[in-house]
Amino acid sequence: MSSILRFDVFGHAVAVRRIDNQWIAYHQEQDGKLRRAHGILIPPATAELDLPRYLADLCHEWARADRHEVRRLDW
């Protein structure tokens, strides 16, 4: 199974995994459990390095003055 990439998307914990040439996104709950994020659809051709920018563009409604960036958490 592929590794999970974790992001802070404007204060929301989002995990992304590559499975069978598709990106699958999850909401990460406070207890660490992953719940499929059906509203976050990432095109298969999106490069791993482009995920933060793509997530920022897709989820920009989540941004606030105190939560204004997308950061990869597992570098």
C-alpha cells in the first residue's frame, strides 16, 4: 500500500494517498482516523509536488486570516 501524505489545508487535516494511479483524499479526524473526502477530487495527472497548490486552489473557501496557507506535514 502507498504511503500517506499529510497536509494542513487552512487548518484542516487532509491526507492523500496514491492508489492505482489515482489520488484519494481523506479528512483526518482528531483521533487519527481517516474519513474519505469525497469532495476533494484530485486529477490523476497532478504531480506530488503540485498537491499543496492544488489543495489550496480547491479548498480556498476554508482560508481565514489566521489560517491562510497549505503546508505539507510529513516532509
